[in-house]
Amino acid sequence: MTDAPEPPTVGRHALGPHVVGQRVVVRHLLPDGRATDVLGICTSWGADTVVIRSDRGPVEVAIADIVTGKPVPPRPSVRHRVSAHDVEMHVASIWPELTTQPLGGWVLRTAPPLGGRLRRRGNSALAMADPGVPLANAAQQVRSFYAELGQTPMIQVEADGDIEAALAPLGFTPLGSGDAHCQLASVSRALRAAGPAPGEGRLTESEGRCLVEYADGPVVVARGEAALDGDWLGLHALFVEPSRRRQGLGTKVIADLLDWGAALGATTAWLHVETDNDAGIAAYERLGFVTHHTNRYLVG
């Protein structure tokens, strides 16, 4: 005769009122003694019961029946589940004079100098998909394309990804600078975090693009630009005069740009921030921006 299994031991958790509002997973006992799990947002924690809002509706669990439980990371937004390639394709919206040429799923890009210099994003091959030809052939086509322009062949890849590893034996190596996180945020949530758009900046609109400037007399002390591509809002060229930093000007610029985009239907904001820009990363994270992927530039 086989002994019946011991029932699960309850109480092995560190849950409590502090998890209200958080996403949690809770294992608890059913009336017949079996254990089951519920995953969702904890909406209340009372004296005897806890309520979890799951995909199948609210689930009330007796605290005395909880076996184990813990907070879990928030579910990624739909936008965070898109590919790095699809996110980076929105970069074209910020370059009014960008010229592109497809190479399978790759995109060969060139743009004139901006502010006196060529920008990496506008003068590199976006390589985050299948080029449709053997990789050695794709690498050679990249070299030929940029050689005809008199430029150094450059490829933008997802950092530490399979394409970067496969290009290394073909002579493409990291540039050594410019690694940048691509960060995404909900426009509405970022606006709430930034506070109401001040509306004090000088706003200039042109064909789905917006420039916001804050001036101290004749001197521009903070500026930023945005471009709308469908319901995606790209923020770029964000700058605050060094002597005027930590005064909230950067947040004001972003708030104005987000407000402009929201009025035109933008739901997702994206930006690039270099990986060694600790202050910038911290500022964007306070507004709800989360790293989707990290870009690296290869030369060969």
C-alpha cells in the first residue's frame, strides 16, 4: 500500500500588504487539497484574504492557504516584444534626407553631414535581420556601397548578437565607441512622469517633425527634436547647456516633445542613449524608458 503524498506546506512566502499593486505569482491550496498557481496584479491584501487580478478575472485567495509566492517582473508591453530590427527601422523618420537601399532584410543607409559631421545611424548598414545572401556576400556589398561614397564601411548590429559574432571572421570589428541603448517608453506614462508639458519652449513643426528650444535671451540653453512615424515618436538631438544642467530643462524639453507627439496620436516613444552616459540613462529611466536592445557599430 502506497502512502498518500504529504500536502504542501503553507506559509512559505514573504508576501504581505507591500505587494499590493505589484505583479505576483501565488501558489495556494484548493478545497480538495491540491495546489494551484495564480499570476496577476495584487489588488488588495486584507486580514484574511488577498485578491489577484489575473487574465481570467479577480481571484480571491485565503492567506492561510498560500503555499509560496513572490513578486515577478511586469509583463513586457507589446512594443517591447517587437524585434530590434523593427524598432530601428523607425530611425529613418528622424533623417529627412536619408537615402536607403535594401539588402534583403538589411538596409544600407547614407545621409549628409548633420552639424558638420556624418552620423553613424545615418551612414551605416542596419544589419539586424537576414540579408538574403550568404553573409560574406552581404559584407562585401556593404564594403562596395560605402567605398563608392568614400566612406568607411560601417554596420549597425545588436550588441553581442549572432550577427556581430558571424561578422568578426569577415573583418568587421567594433568601432570602440558609440554603443547605445535603444530605450522605449509609453508616451502617456512618460508624460505623467515628466509632469504636465510646460509649454514654455519655442516649438517649430515641419512635416511630422518637431524642434523644441529653451532660450536664455538670445542663447539656446536646451533643445530637442522629435519625429513621428505612425504612432512611434523618436526623440533625438537632446541637449542642455552644461552650465544649465540639473535644472529640469531636459525634462521640460522631453515633456514638450511628448505632448506634441501625443496630440498627433503617438503611443510609444523611443530614443538612443550611449551606454556610458550614466546621467542620461538615469534621467530617461525616471521617465519610464526601458532598454529594448543595445546597438553596436562595426567597421571593416
